[in-house]
Amino acid sequence: MSQAKQDSLTISRLPPSNVAEKIEILDPDGYKSDQTMLTIVLHEEDHTIGNALKHIICQMSGVEFCGYNIPHPLEDKILIRIQTEKGYSAGDILCRGLEDLHTVFDQIQKKFGQAYSDFKTGRTIDDEEGDEDEEEENDE
């Protein structure tokens, strides 16, 4: 990883994975001079990450613009552009967005894993509702 990437983003804040190796800052010198504008390439990613990350970042305070595109359908990468208000670092916003997205995907993975486990053991939603009804009756 280049020194410019390490200087521009706080890599230690990124969620635990190989995300740091997938990020390429398109204009590191431009970002050093104006940290309110950042364009990155996320390699080996697609609309799943792009749209979710854009949605999370757009809701953050200090964000003027966040968008993404896929340069070509045969290329396995997305471009993400972040523009922030003065006083907000686009790199920090990106890191917060990735942290939030990591949390969301962790929750989805846990819920899916639990649902799969319940399915494999034959437990259904009706069983869970029945358990709650029994608990309420026992409390009375």
C-alpha cells in the first residue's frame, strides 16, 4: 500500500477485512490539499457495496454529495465520490461509512445464520411465537 493511501485514510479505523487492500485513492495529492473531496476505487466490489455505502454516507452530517458508478460492466470495481462541507474530512466520512456498513452486514449475517439454523432444526416462526405466548402465560 502506498504511503499516500496511509496518509489520506486512517487504515486502522477500517473494519477488519481486506478492505484496505481494495481501496485506491484516485488523486491522493488532490485529497491532501483538499480533504473535502475524495474519489476512490473499490476493487472487487459491485452494486451491493456501492449502493449500501452510498446510502449510509448520504445520511451523514456534513456530506454534500456521495455517489458511485461502475466504470464498465466487465471491470470488477466501483468508483465512489464523496464531497463534504468545509470542516468535514471525506476520508473520515468514508471510514465511518465502512464501519457502519460492516455493522449492518454483521447483523444481517447473524440473523441469516440464526434463521438458517432454525430452518435446519425444524424450528419455525410459529414456534417462536408459541414460545413467547407460553412465557407470557408463565409470567401471570
